[in-house]
Amino acid sequence: MKHHKIYEPGDSAGKLAKTFLRNPLTIVLGIFLLVLGYLSLEIMPREENPQMVVSGSTVIVALPGASAKEVEKIIVQPLERKLKEIKGVEHIYGTAMDNVGVVNAAFFIGQKKEASNLKVYDKIMQNSDMFPKGARNPIIKPLDIDIDIPILSVAFYSDGILNQTELYDKVKEIQHKINGLKNVAVTALKGGHKHQFNIEVDLNKLSGYNLSMGQVMQAVQALAYNVPAVKNRTKDNKIVMVGVENAIESAKDVGNIIVAQYMGSPIYLKQVANVKDSYDIQNFKSALIAKREGKNKFSKFDNQVTLTVSKLQGTNAVNIADEVKKNLEQYKDILKKNGISYVITRNDGVRADDAVNELVMHLVLSIVIIAILLIFVLGWRESLIVTFTVPAILAVTLFIAYLSGQTINRITLFAFLLALGLLVDAAIIVIENIHRHYHSVESAHLSDDELMIKATDEIGAPTNIATLAIIMTMVPMAFVGGMMGQFMKPIPENVPVALIASLFIAYIFTPYLAVRILKRPDLTKGEH
């Protein structure tokens, strides 16, 4: 009986093939990877565009009574100089107005937000003595792009039953409930009008009583204070509470404010002004909602309040939008009773879901096209093996992206589409070499297992180098700065991972599937 030397692999590719070729856990690993990828796709937060790390702060310092020129000299310029000392600051913009100075510090894109805000706060607090006497404490407002941009806008409008302030109050109740939902960062109301007592002073009457506007203002402000209750104890240890009831509760109370004394008689505010319980007339912001009710018929509602909802960073826009919609459904009957209707004017959750689903469909379509091409070139069995490796590679990449805290967005999926043509290379090279050995007379003496190991081992080194070369072309993209670098970050983060995964999947699963699926032609005829 003739013995031939058993083929021993020299490369990592052949060693992987040998380890997993007859291992019963290989199929378990394959199923586990596919399940892992599917769960990652379902669990990963979805959003339309990738998250941007944009940091900046606005510093506001008030100096009552100072002119714009004074504010510029003693507040804005010293503040600009100090903020320029902070590492990572790209631009500084200062604005001086009467009574107040505003300085914006914009950091380089990609600078960590929390650290940047802390640097600004630290610098201002260390140098708080640079502000002149009389300057108010600086207000530091950080820029937060994640919560400043809403993902959902809901316009509430009334058919006339409620006035502007009543509509605002009703929507404010809903806003409070929506704000309590999980992962909702900020909610805001736009276009609404708040309750307000409006005092319309008659200047003729004012001059008739020899009064000034300053006296009217002082009189109103004097009653706008809350007096704290005084607590005391009597001899027999009883508690006595002394408090002053709020003097202003209605327009009538405002009208009864005494402005001054004239000839021994009090002059009431209602004698020189018209007092109304109304809305904030100084708020000129308003919006109009036009609703289609027929083919060419539109109804317009100018009494409307828009509720905007922003999400926390790295959370799922789709889930949050659905949760808000579900919550609004609960209020439908209460709103209807009050003559309030609503329409969702912006929903980034739906757009994100549509974008992700469309790109997933394109991904599947690309896999099908690759499979059809391989049927013509190598055969349907070989095509089947390569087609399996693609979802497995994407599953590994998705899982690693999930672990690294990424979200699924149009750029992440574009990275997968970009990698798709590259990541089938390794599997095609392995299957093509197996196919060649199967049809080669020189390999006829090898057993199926040895042939698989040899065919995989032969192409290991050149395939590794070729894949590494492609990865190296992706590395420079990771160092692109600015907004473009932030936007394109998912490409250098995911394509190299997909390519490395493609090597392992090709070396482990291609020989495993090939030895079970491929039919070996009989080449022993005519051999001795």
C-alpha cells in the first residue's frame, strides 16, 4: 500500500481551513454569526445622517447702562483674548450691543464636546475678575447640535373654539408628557402665545395727571414681588404663619394699582390706561398651517402651536418618533373635544427608516447580482458558497459597529455597499483555487480534505497582502478633518473591518462548504 505525505499548511489561511474543515462547531458558528448580524441590524439605532461632533460655546455678559462701544472695549475684546488661549478653538466671533456683550467660541470639528465646554467654563471662571464692576455674572451656553436639531415637529391648530393662549396651555400639557418619554432630550413650543396682562397707557391722560411712564412702571413693578411667609411661635408653642396674598390675580387687580396721589386722592392705573387679560402682543412670531381638504381646496389656520422634539445622541430616531406618535394618539379624544387637531410636519424617524430600508434592499440586490455573475463564471454550487459568505461578513461588521457605539445611517450603509465588491474577493479566490484543483490531474491523488487545505493555503499570502493593500487605501480617509471627515467617518471605520472579516470568513467557511457542496469530477481514468 502506497502512502503519500499528508499536506501540512504553512500559511494562516490553510491552518484556519484545517481547524474548521471537520469541526462540528463550524456550522454553529455560521448560524450564530448570521443571527448576531440580524439582531445588530434590528437593535442598532437608526438615523438619517451620521452623528457630528460639533462643539462651541456662547458667553453672554450683561453690563447695564453701558453703550455698545464701552461693551466692546471692556467686555468683548478681553473675553475674545482669553477664549483664544483655549486649545482647540478655531474661530471666535464677538458682538457688542448696548448693555450686553456676546462672544461665540467655535471649536475644531471633532473636538470632544464635554471637554470643550469645560475648557470654556474653566477659563471664564478663572478670569472672572477681568469684568468691570457692575457686570452681571457671565452666562455660558454650550452649543449642542444633537439636541438643537429636532427629529419631529407636530403642528397643533384650533378650529376657533380656543383662543391663542388657551391653545398654548393645552399643548404645553402635552409637551410636559412628551418630554418625559425615554431618550427625548429637548421639547420646545414655537408660534404659541402666552398669557399676559397688557397695559395700554393713554399718553393724554398721563400728561393730564402730570405723570410719567417711569411712575407707571415703578407702581406695577412694586406689586410684582412675592412676599415670603413669616413663621413664628406663640408662648404656648403654637405656630403662627403671616403671609401676604398675591395682589395681582386678574386684569381688575392690575387696574386697581395706585400710580400716584393727586390733590389728596389716589390715581389708579385704570384711570390712565386700558388693562386687558390677553396674550403676549410683543411676540410677533407666528406660523400658518394650510391643510388640503379636497382636490383643490385648502383650509388655513393661523392659530397654531408647533411642538418640536429632539433626541439624545446615539439613540434610535425611528423608535422615538413612533413613541411620540403613540403618545399623541392617547390625546386624540381630549384634543377633539377642545377643537384641536394636529399634523406631523417633520418626521426624521420615517426618513431614517426609509433610507436604511432602501439601502438594505440595494445591498440584497447587489448580493443577488454577484451570485448570478458567479453562476455563469464558476457554476451554481460555487456561487452558492460565495453568496453565503457575504451576509456572514456583513453580520460580523454590523456587530462590531454596534459594539463600537455606531448608528445605522446612510453613510454606514454606503460603506457596506462600497465594501461589497471588495469583500467577495477573498471567497472568490479561495473557491476558484479549489475549483482548479478539483479539475486538475496533479491533485487527483489528494483526498478532499487535503485538497481543500492545500487550495486555501496556496492563496493565503497573496490574498492577505492584497486585502491589506486595500485597507491601507482606506486609512487616509480616517485623517480627513472638518465636517467632511466627520460625515465620512463610517467608511474608514467599517470598510477595513469588513475586509478583515472577509478573510476569516473565506478561510473558514469556503473550504467547509466546498467539501460538502462541490462535486469532484472523476479524473482517475487513464492514471496508473
